Amino acid sequence: MENNGRRNSFGFNVKPDLSEYRKKEPEPVENEEATEGKEPVAEGEKVSELLKDATVGLVHSTRDLILYIIIWYLAYPFLFFTSFHMAQKYLQMKFDSLSPIELLNMLITIGAGVYYAYYMLATFINEHTAPQVYEDEKRFFFPRLGFYALYMGFVLYNSNMLNVETFENSENIRLFVVFYILYISSVTLFRHFNARVSKPR
């Protein structure tokens, strides 16, 4: 503040320091037209990526559902029925008249039924209560079904039952229908109660 030689006049002589302001470079201004032109392209790419992911997910889900139905509602119950049917036949036979081939078939039937049928059935029933175990065992489903079918095909072939007449027999068809209904109802109930018992409280 300076008086400039007068008593009644005062003035402010304040000069701002502009050195810091002058050092800063001006920020570039983006071209709005270029930005507006890029937004629709980016949105279109996002929409196409979302559609692609949805399509791939739908295909994978449909494939997994078809394989799930084939494994647990077609292939496995049929093989399980062959084990049950052949075991029932062997139980009605007299053990003193068993031939070595029939004894071998009986051992294979019991072994395959105990290992493959029970092991896979336990995995299927515990699908929701032990999902990590189910995921770990998933890659073994088709190999196990293949070996199971191979063993039971060998048993049916040695028993002269691997032919068209066996599959067209009305009694066998009736037995399979009854067995399939029992299989579906039993598995559904076991899965339901197992999920309820294992549900954390």
C-alpha cells in the first residue's frame, strides 16, 4: 500500500505472481465430432460381443443339457437295468449247475453293478450337495459308461441275450418300464431328501 505523497489518497499496489501460471501448457481440447463418431462404433462392438457370448452360452447350455439327459436318463438306467435283470436271473439259478462261463458272467455282473452302478448313482444323487465332487467326476462319466456297457455287453453276449429278440420281448419291455419308473421316482426322492438333510441351517 502506497501513499504517493498524499495524506488523503491511498491505493493498493498489488501485482499477482503469474510465473507458475505461465509455465503450464494449455490442455488439448478434444474434438467433439471425433468423440461423437466413435461412441456408436464402441456401442455396436459391445452389443455384438454380448450377442456372441449369449449365443455361445446358449449352445453350451443346450449341449450340456442333452448330455445330462443322455447320461442320467437314458444310458445309465438302461445299463443299470441290465445289471439288475441279469443278477435276478442268476439268483434264480442253481449254483451246482453253474458253468464256468455263467459263473464268470455272474461275477462280472455283480462287480460292474457294485462299482459302476452304485458309484455313479451316488455321484448323481449328491450332485447338489457336493457340486465340486460332481464337477471333478464329470470327465469320467463317459469312460465309465463305456466300460460298463462293454462288461454288460460281454455278459449278454455269453448269455445269448445280445440280440433283437431280447429287446423286443414284451416281458423284458414291461420289466424295463417298471424299473424305469422306480428309478426316476427313487432318484428324485433321494436327491430331494439328500438336499434337505445336507442344507445348512
